[in-house]
Amino acid sequence: MNKNITEILEQAGVTIDELVFAINIAGGRDPGRPIIYTEKCEIATCGTLFFSVTQDHFMRVNNNHPTHCPKCREAIRRQKKADLKRNKYSNNK
């Protein structure tokens, strides 16, 4: 199965916000205290919708951290690691 969550929800006739609301209610919390949030990747070429737990959501909001989907976060992490490695070896010459 190679479908993304948006395709599955469209087939079921459910929006992402309706799913999040149902999960938060089923999780034993009232709508004022959600368990998860829907978020959208801030990278213009991506824009993927994804779910975030409350703790991660508020860490991003309160500390002005960027909102990137897991795929973009991994790509950014790999790029930073490669840049550090390249700088390490270029400074030793």
C-alpha cells in the first residue's frame, strides 16, 4: 500500500481536521486539550500535512522552531551533517 493519509481520508470522505478531532475525543481529552495537531510543512516545495503531538507542536510554537514534515526534517539533518563533515575536512588542510 503506497497511499498517503490524504488519499485515504478522501476515499473515506473524512477531512484531516475531522480525523484529528475524533482522535482527540477518543483519546479521553476534551477539544480544549488536544492530543495531536495537524501541521503543514513550511518548505514551499513540500507543503505536506502531518500530525504532531501536543508537546512537539508547542515546542515549535513557543520557541519559534520551523515546522517541517518528518521527511524534510530528515533531509535537513542529513544536509547539515554533510556540511559539518565537509567543513571539518576543509579546515584541516
